[in-house]
Amino acid sequence: MKNGHGSKFGRKKEAAIAAMLSGKSQAEAARVAGIDPSTLKRWMRLPEFQAEYLQVRREAMSQANARIQHNAVALASLGLKLVADAATPASVKAHLILGLLDRGNKSVELEDVVIRLAALERGAEEMKNQR
């Protein structure tokens, strides 16, 4: 990019992405970034902007998932206490139960995939060594 405009574009693009990640609408994100909403809509169609936006979203989710994993025992305990509490609305209990069961099932499925992948990798390595 050219000096001047290119660096300004980068800062404004980063500001727009940050504003969008904070839950703002595209119009509000454009306002916060100091750009016209039509500019943000045009940027949203650019592959390099889409890639950067996706990368920043992945990083944010990775950080959130790390925090959740770090606090998983406490979160599970809290969820189970809420399910057992008579004062917890039935809809909340239903969502908690489904969420806890879903997470439990996904973790078992992931463990299964990891074990199968390791076996496939060992088999591929053995075949490679036999050649």
C-alpha cells in the first residue's frame, strides 16, 4: 500500500473490525471507526478484509474457549447447582441440561476422533517405514 492512505486504511480497518467484534451493527461500527457505512460494506467484500476479520474472530474465540476450559469445573458445578435449585425456571434448567449434555457428548466425540487419528497416523508411519 502507498504511504499515507495505506496506513490510514489499516488503522481504520482495524478499528472497524474491533467495533464489529464488540457487537456493534455495521453502521455503528463504521461510525466508531470514522468511516462511511458504504465503505465498511465495500471492505466486507474484500477477501483480505474478510480474512483478517475471520482471523481476529478466531483469536477472540480461542481466548474465550481457553477461559471457559480453565473454569470448566466451576462452570459445570454452577450449572448443576442451578439445575438442582427449585427456584431456577424450567426453561433455564432445560437449556443448561441440554448444554451440559451436548458439551459432554462433544468431548467424548472429540476424544474418539483424536484416538482414531493417532491410530491412522501410526498406521501411515508404519506403512511408510515398510517401504
